[in-house]
Amino acid sequence: MGPAILLTHGCAIDKVSKVDGRPRAEFVQFSRLRLMGVLPADRQGLLRRERLTPYEAVYAGNVSGLGEAYFLLSEVYFLPFAYFSPAASDFTGHPDAPDDVERYIVANEHDTRIDRLNSKRIALLHEKMSAFWTRQVAADDGAPAPSFWRRLWRHG
């Protein structure tokens, strides 16, 4: 499949069973990273703007060892979390760990993490996912869009 971006949110990955301490997530979601250079120049420019539209395509920036990349929300695929042999690992005192978090779930196999999105791109990804999957976007005044499910419930 090649290079991909993990889309499953960290809080979903880090949940563990209270019974045996094993990760509760059964599947994790990814999207294949694509090289920007294969796109026509106008589409490259569109993605580099890093705006909400187009909803489907997300600019990943310069990815270490790969180059400038993007991914498509329409190409999300799932893998069993067990494939990565996940286990809780002690992160007490780690510089990137919050003070109130002692353990994180880490992959013990098939993990060749090379980079991560910055916080600005993660926030845009969240907005794009909402817009792509529900076609709901925030109002011009910044208020969150009404929930698709609440609307469906109200009108259903």
C-alpha cells in the first residue's frame, strides 16, 4: 500500500480495557499518502492554500523521506489494530506527554512512523472530515454546524 497517514484519533487508540489493560480499539483507519508533484499545478495550489475546500483532499505538507504530500478522505481504509501488536507503554516524564498521562498505546510491529501533522493541520483535518462525511460546515460566525445526526433525528 505504501506510505499512509493514521487517521484514528489518539484518544480512541489509547483507551484500554479495565479488565485486562489491553487496547480497546479493534481497527485503525488510514489514508494513502500521495505525492503533490503528480497533480496539475492548479490543484497543487488549491491544496497548498490549506482551506476547508476541497473537503476530500488534505494537504500533509513536506513529509520526511517522502516529500510534499496530500491524502484523500475518500480513500480511507481500515486495518485490524492487532496487526500492530499494540501494548500500553509507560510515558511518565516523556517531554511530549501531558503531566496527567502515564501510559500510551504504542505499536510494537509494522510501525515505521516518519512524521506527524502539526496542530494547525490537525484542526483543519477535523473540519474537513466533518464537512466531507456530513456536508456540515461551521457558520460564518464560527459557530459549530448543527449535528448531522441531530438534524436527521429531528427531521426523521
